[in-house]
Amino acid sequence: MKKIIIAGGTSGIGLATAKLFADKGAAVIVTGRSEEKLATARATAPGVTAIQLDSNNEAALKDFFEKTGEIHHLILTLSSSKGGGPFASMNLTDLRAGFDGKFWPHLQTIQSALPWITKNGSITIITAASSTARLTGTAGLAAINGALETMVPILAKELKPLRINAVSPGVIDTEWWDFLNKEEKNAAFENYSQAIAVGRIGNPQDVSNLIETIVNNSYINGAVLNINGGLV
Ligand SMILES: NC(=O)c1ccc[n+]([C@@H]2O[C@H](COP(=O)([O-])OP(=O)(O)OC[C@H]3O[C@@H](n4cnc5c(N)ncnc54)[C@H](OP(=O)(O)O)[C@@H]3O)[C@@H](O)[C@H]2O)c1
């Protein structure tokens, strides 16, 4: 049986991916910080094990992976929503929080997991279309996600035969957007829908289907695969 860890898998894209793999017979563990989201994951995905873990806590990560033992695939779907907005007025503390919420916990989690991933296993990270879309107000998000994307092909060489890839989504309807109130979110989604060639916002399942392909296809390696409905 495949053993899969989804760091930050208690909501959105991660939880959809957890359900997909669990339905197909994998042993899936999702991690996250808030009790509330862990409880939702347990209630909505009964076949999935949900464990409290902060991917910024090095000691807790090491302990977690030691207890979990050998794993086949690591998927990282964690981030904060910080780091967006026009550059001239950007609060750099917010951008630092954006790196603390996504860039550093990715590196920390991957380093902690490495000794435990089987040699023919894989790592999949989720970056973002902001790294290439050149949309105003996204320079900070582009920096965070671009930093991760540039590491992927290099790590594919360093970590071989382990595979590592990134999925780079456009606008996906998840809790990530909860920093906006309902009206703001609807207005943003309406605007984005007009800029997306397929004419709609993505859903978590659009992305989880691509993650499944990457995990299962042993010839995809060192790649950054876009999934944005034609946003760019
Ligand atoms: N939604 C979009 O439009 C979109 C677009 C492009 C890229 N992405 C990327 O896709 C990935 C998944 O996002 P999503 O939309 O599914 O967001 P989401 O629904 O907000 O899910 C984020 C998950 O990460 C967890 N998390 C955050 N920080 C963590 C930490 N330090 N340790 C452990 N877990 C942590 C959250 O749980 P806790 O808060 O309880 O820890 C939650 O389970 C992210 O990397 C995001 O940047 C999203």
C-alpha cells in the first residue's frame, strides 16, 4: 500500500488530494495546525489520518517523520495568504510573513522528510501562477513561489532517483481566499473568471487530479506544470 503524507492537507487542494488518494487505496496522512481544520478533515475524509503538525517546527517535524517511518510520496500544500499587494505600499513585514508561511516551511518539511522517502518515491509542491502571470499586485507572491519553482529542477538532479515536481495553479476556490469577505471574494472571482480562457475559477479537484498524475507518472521529474485555465 502506498503511504502518502500531505503537509497542509487539512483543507483546500491538500484535502481534495487526500480524499482522491485514500479513495484509491493509499494510506494518507494529512497535517495542519488548527484543531478546527483537523476536525473537518477527520469528518469529511474518514479514510484519511489527520495529525496536528506545524511545518515551521523543526523538532516536531523530525519527530513526526521518525514516527511515520518509510513513506512513498510527500505532497506539500501549505501556505499563508500573506505577501500580496502593490509593491510601493507593501508592508515588508507582510512579505516576510509570506515567506515564513510558505517558503521556509516547505524547505523545512522536505529536509525533515528526505531520510524517510523511498528512493523511487516523489515530492510534489504547489507553487502559484503568480510566479509567471505578471499580474500587478502579485510581485511578493511571485517572489515566494518563483523561489520555490527555481529550486525544483536543481533538486531533481541532487535528490535523484527521488523525483520532485511543482504544480503551479491559477485561481482556485479554497479557504486560501478567506482573507477577503464574501462580497470581495465574489467580486475577485468574477474579475478573474473574465481573465481566464476557460471562463471559470478552478476547484481543488482540478488540481488534485494533476497531482495524482504527477505522483503516479515516473517520467515526470524536475517539472513545473501549470494549471490555470488559461489565466496567463
Ligand atoms: N487557492 C488558490 O487560488 C491558489 C492559487 C495558487 C497557489 N495556491 C497554493 O496552493 C497550496 C494550497 O493552497 P489552498 O488553496 O489549498 O489553501 P488552503 O485551503 O488555505 O490550505 C492550506 C493548508 O495548509 C495548512 N498550513 C498552513 N500553514 C501550515 C503550517 N505551517 N504547517 C502545517 N500546515 C499548514 C492549513 O492548515 P492550518 O492553517 O490549520 O495549519 C491548510 O490545511 C498553497 O501552497 C497555495 O499557495 C493556491
